[in-house]
Amino acid sequence: MAAPTPKELKKLADACRKAGIKHYKTPDFEFTLTDDAPVSAYKKAVASPRPSDEPFKTDSLSEEAMLFWSTDISNEGETL
């Protein structure tokens, strides 16, 4: 058996974890699993709170927000 692709290796590691196998060896390769599966970076990114998910603390605008509330920040009239 040739060494598995990364996708196949992930499936094999998942199957070994479910079966309680911590060390797997074939004539071509071997690996040892840790007790806990690592948390994927994707799950960490999804789990992190976004500013839009946080509740509002006040109903009024801050002083800085009021200062820039009516300003136009577009560059329509500028030429280079």
C-alpha cells in the first residue's frame, strides 16, 4: 500500500480515533495520534465572536460617531 493522500490520511486518523487506536503502522508508513484531536483553524475562526454579534451597549452614538455622521468621505470631486 502506498502512502495515503492527505485527505485519505485525515479519514484514516478519524477512523482510528473513533476505534481508540493511537498508533497505526503499515510497511510504508506509520503515525501516532495524540489523546485529543486538534481543533481545526476553521472551527476557531467560526467560533470567534464578531463585532456584529455583540449586543449594543447604548442607543446613542459616541462623540466620534456623531462627529463623522454627516460627513461625506467619498472621493468624487478629487483629481490626481
